[in-house]
Amino acid sequence: METEALIVKYIDILSETMRQSMRKYKEETDSGDLFNLTITQLHYLHAIKDMDGPTFRQLVERFNVQKSTITDIVNRLIKRNIVYKKQSEEDLRVFHIYLTEKGKELLAIESMGYYHFALKMTKCLEDDEKKQFTELLRKIVNEIEG
């Protein structure tokens, strides 16, 4: 089988295994709220965390969507007590969006789910193999993010 085809096959297997692992982690930690979020909502939560209190305009620029789309998603997250908005002290027309404690907790749970999957995925590797694997992943990510 061609190398790229094997890579696709293994990525597919890893993706499915990761989904199963995350489902199992959800059940073990009783974190249903996390898994009731859409992928888009999760992307927004990560952006809000990474951007540390972005404005609606900054989210529009980041995701290249209309402001009404941002407003709709943020309002849904506000209703679920996952994010909140705070009026800017410099410009009262501007609002910044922040994660609530619940939002921070959901992202921490997600991160721990990925951590458990990484442990499961690498438990068959020796220490030197883990270092090689980590270096290969770093190289791939650097190329992709370019």
C-alpha cells in the first residue's frame, strides 16, 4: 500500500479511537455539557481562551464570518453560562467575551480527555520512541501551521 494511503488509514483509526476514548472519558467524568457543544462552539471557546477577552469584531476577523453569526453563537454560550460579555471601559459600544468558570472547566475536561488518549496511544512506546514521536509531531505541526 502507498505510504500516504497508509497514513490516511492510520489517521482514520486514530480519529475513531480518539472519539471513542473521549466518549468514555465523558461518561467517567460526567461531563455531558462538554459533549453537547458543537465543534463550532468548541472552536469559539478555544479562541476566546487564546485571545483573552476578544471583542465581537476580533472574533469576526478570526473566523471570517458575519457579526450576526458571532452574536448568535456567543448568545447561545451565554445562555448556557459558558461565556459572558463585559462592556469595555474605554469604549462603551464594545464588549469583550470571557470564559466563565464553567467554560474554563469544560476546556480543562476536554484537555484531560486528550491527555488520557495520548497516554493510551503512547503506552506501547519506549521513552526514546516517545521522544521521536513527539519530535515528528512537532515537525508536522510546524509545517502545517507554517
